[in-house]
Amino acid sequence: MPIPASLSPAELEARLRLHLLPELGPRRFRKLLSAFDSASAALSAPASAWRALGLPAACAEPRRSAEIRERAAAALLWLEAPDQHLLMWDDPHYPALLAELADAPPLLFVAGDPGVLELPQLAMVGSRRASQPGLDNARAFARSLAAGGFAITSGLALGIDGAAHQGALDGGGRTVAVLGTGLQYLYPRRHTRLAAQIVERGSALVSELPLDCPPQASNFPRRNRIISGLSVGVLVVEASPSSGSLITARLAAEQGREVYAIPGSIHHPGARGCHQLIRDGATLVESIDHILEALQGWQAPRISLAPVRATRVEHPLLALLHAAPHSTEALVQSSGWALADVLAALTELELDGLVCNEAGRWLARNP
């Protein structure tokens, strides 16, 4: 996606330099552009004019430094590569929902397909130390919601975030990963391959931070407002009361977005954050239908997944359950599959209404 035609190369470079200044957040960035009409004029203005706007000296002093110029030049070079883009708040392709925020990022770096940001998005977040059932739920819900017409947006973190991104990709859907670092400094490193898959499969990595920005604790809560701001709703899959996912849910509520939470066992610490959200008014979710019904009309056209309900014999576990009820352990033994694979498949079949669990035994249901 090209830089807006109305933006000259000099103005683009000036905006990148402004963006690199310390202590210059979204509100101050916009204040400068409003006061001086352009980033180029803002950079040329005397320090006294910046002080008159209430901007600290830490913002103004480094604006003409060689380091800032070199980093802006490196960003311009990055933008010359395929699948690497920059969206700005006055760009017609800037995400409309995100633009509604008072502190919307003035610049968004995008690796992959920036068109994904114009699709209806549903955020999925949760614990970095998620349980196996929580990870299975995240993958299954993401796969089905992507098939239901939503891009799945999350933060590329370990645990629920990664499972949500992977579930969307596995189902042939789109996903948006909002980073708390610059796009040249992927974090966590364990998700380097997942990040590459997101770009390769027509989805997008997004960050408001300078390309070379390393992990900093303060940037991750800040990143959460973008995750919720891009999305029509937020689904919290599994979270403790101290989880950062609850920050995302709170921001979503403040932004007027829908908040959903999957309940869990009262004995599982990872369910307590979801239970708190439900007590605070979040919608309790037991199947994707609860979300799709509430957000009817938002979805993009549905995509086709490999069918699991076309015939009774197409899915191996479903064939076993049509023959007789099985416990989870019995299905592991009969199918020869790993326990994690059996649990993931059962979650998807349950979400599709094809199986149910009664007294610890799985039964097939008539479609």
C-alpha cells in the first residue's frame, strides 16, 4: 500500500523523525501537526514555540540530531521492501475503528497485508501461562471465528495469544498480531516462525513503535489499547486476576467494544479473571454462536473450512463416538492420537454441536 500521494518525501521523513522523539506520544504528535500544519514546519520551529505548546525539552532537543536522522533514514529504507508499509492517521486506509480513539497511533508500521486491518476484527487474549484446555479453546474458537468472518487480533505473546493466531491460520483465516516492540525486534523470539507465517499467509504484523524498539515493560499495556481499538469485541479465553488481558478487556469496555469471557472451573486460578469479567458485565461464552449472534452483521463473508460435519465418518473421533460413548482416555487409546490432539479435536466438534460430554463420557450428537 503506497504512502498517501499528498505526502511529499520530505514530509514523510519529517513525520518519521517526529515519531522517533522521546516523550512524544500520540496526543503531542497531533498537537504539533495541528499547531504547525506539517511535521516539516514543526521540526523547523524554534524550541520556544515547542515550549509554548507545553512540550518538554526532552522532545525538542534531539529533533535535529544525527541519530534521529539516521533512524528515520533506516525506516525509509525498510519501507522500500515488499510487504512493508506505513499507515498514518490521515491515511484513507487507516483502520476506522482505531481512528476513533483519542490516543490513536499517528503512525502504524505494518508487515504483511495492510488490507487485513480493514476487515472486521475480533480480539482474543488470555494468559501467557495458559493450561492445555485453554490453549485448545483458543485455537478452536479462533479457527471457527475466522471461518465466521472475523480476522483474529491478538498480541503475539506466548500462551493464548499465540494459540489464537495459529488457530486462525490453521482454518485458512486472517489474523493481526499487534506487537509491543518494533517490527524489526520480534518478541518473544519463540514466535519468530509464527510471525513469519502470519506475513506469508496474507495476514499482518502491526506496531506503533519505532522499528528498532526493543521490549520495554511499559509498551505492552500501551499496545493493548490498539488490540481492543482495532476490534469490534474482545474475547478473554483464560486469565488470572492479575493478567494483562484484563487491561485489554477494560480498555475495550471504555472504548465501547463488546467484552466476552469463557468461564472455567472455580478451582482453576486461570479462570478467575474471566469470572471477574463476567461478574463485571462481560458476556459469558460457551460457544462461538454466542459471539456470532451478538455481532451479526459485522462479519466479512464466511470462508470455507475443511468440513467436519458433512458425513458421520469423515472425522475419526466422530466415527468412534457414533459407535459408542467414550471417555477422553478411551478415545486416546482407540484413535492412537496424542491427548492434546484429541482434546483439540473434541473442542472443535463440541463447538460445532457434533459432540457433547455427559458425566465424563463423550457422545455424538445428530447434526
